[in-house]
Amino acid sequence: MDSPDNNTQANIPPVQLDENSRFKFKCHKGVSCFTQCCRGISIMLTPYDIIRMKNRMKISSEEFLAVYTKPELLEKTDLPVVTLKLLDDEQKSCPFVRDDGCLIYEDRPTTCRYYPLGVASLSYKEQEKEGFYFFVNEPHCKGFEEDCEWMVKEWRKDQGVDIHDDINAEWTELIVRKRSIPKNIRLTEKTKNMFFTASYDIDRFKRFVFESTFLDLYEIDNKTIEDIRSDEIALLRFSFRWLKWLLFQEGEFALNKTEAAKRQEKIK
Ligand code: SF4
Ligand code: SF4
């Protein structure tokens, strides 16, 4: 699985595909290239990917980020993201690849599910137009020689990537929107750290919400508080809404006026 960035860097215009575009592809253990695409790759991880993978490994988000990811700044956005950290072997293998396939197949990341397609909104940095798919062309991939036809929308459903996209949708929108803002508008380090924590480190974000004065500072109804306490996905969606407020001062977050006034007094 090659990095979509390589296409970008080479400035090769991608063939733009939509939901109804058709293509022939099949990947199975009998292909001569089996698991080649899981080596020498660059895979950007989404917030929901981290939740699926850390739960699969039965470790905290903090531990998962420390062991399995590499921090990067996403070009044109100034936003911190993470990519999968590869092994230091000759082939730069994914830590989850084995001779018989992916060790965490049911919980594999969004990019792996989409392959051999890429998604413009996250991957294709030089394109202004968003919302299309393209082929991640790799000469070693024999899957295109198989006689099995798909529509893009069928492929997305079959690979379970529609669920990932639905959960990540508000986060993806933030990235797309931030990319369209002029480069000279920079984020503070504090905002970048908040973006990182709220996007990727769900266990730390939960502590931030429930063990700091966060819930005093904002007007948040009791049902939402109960939902985000017991449901990780509800907490993740909540974190995206909070990031929208943090980055663009938009959305449903309202400051508790009494608490905000108290804080202002302290600053004076
Ligand atoms: S057919 Fe393509 S996707 Fe399947 S293992 Fe080979 S390189 Fe990877
Ligand atoms: S997570 Fe699984 S599918 Fe994705 S690159 Fe690693 S081994 Fe391959």
C-alpha cells in the first residue's frame, strides 16, 4: 500500500472517481503479492481508527499512540496527526502484518479498508476539490487483474469503511476547512495540543472532561454528560464538536457565564 502522498509529490493528476465509478479488483491469499502492500507504507490514522485499534490491543489510547504511531503535521493545515509507526526491518513492515495477513483485520484502519482507493479529502493534499476517490496505483498490486467488479459505494460498504467515515465525518470536515484557511493564520501550541488530545487520545480527553473544571466552564446538559461518560463513540463525536468550537468558535458550545466571569476576575 503506497502512500497517496507520493502521487501528490509527483504532481500526477489522479483519475477522479465518484460513488458510482466502477473498477475491477480482488485481494486474496492466493495472489503473488499477498501482504506486499503492508510494507513501506504511510498510513495516516483517523480518530476512530485509534479507538478500534487500541481496544483490539486492549491498551489505553496513550499507550497505543506511544507504541504504534508517529506524530506528523498535516501539510496546509498546521494540524497534528499521526501515522502508523513501521517496524525497523528491511521492508519497513507494518507492525500488524503476518505471513497469513493482517493480525487486526477486523479493526484495520480506514486507509487499509479503502485500498486500492484513496480519499481526496484526507490524502490528496494539492487538490482544491474535495470529496472524490482515486486509485492508489502500485505496480506490484495484482488485485486489479482479478475479474471481480465493484462500484465505489459497494466497495466502501463491503470493507466497512462507511461506518468509519460516518463517525469521522465531523473531524474530516475540520481538516478540510482548516486547509482552506490562509497559511499565515497559525495555531498556538496549546490549541494544537488540544486538537491532538481531542482527536486521538480519547482516554486522556475523558479525564480532561471529567477531572478538570471543563464541565463547570460550559453549559452541557445532563443527558450529554451521561452519554459521553458511558459511550466512547459519543465522547469522540462530542470531542469533534468541541474542536469546531475551539478552532472556529462555531457550534453548540456555550460558556457558563458565571464561571467565565469568575475566571476573568482571576486574570485581572
Ligand atoms: S492484491 Fe494488492 S491489496 Fe492485495 S495483497 Fe496484493 S498488493 Fe495488497
Ligand atoms: S493494519 Fe493490517 S491491513 Fe493495514 S497495513 Fe497493517 S497489516 Fe496491512
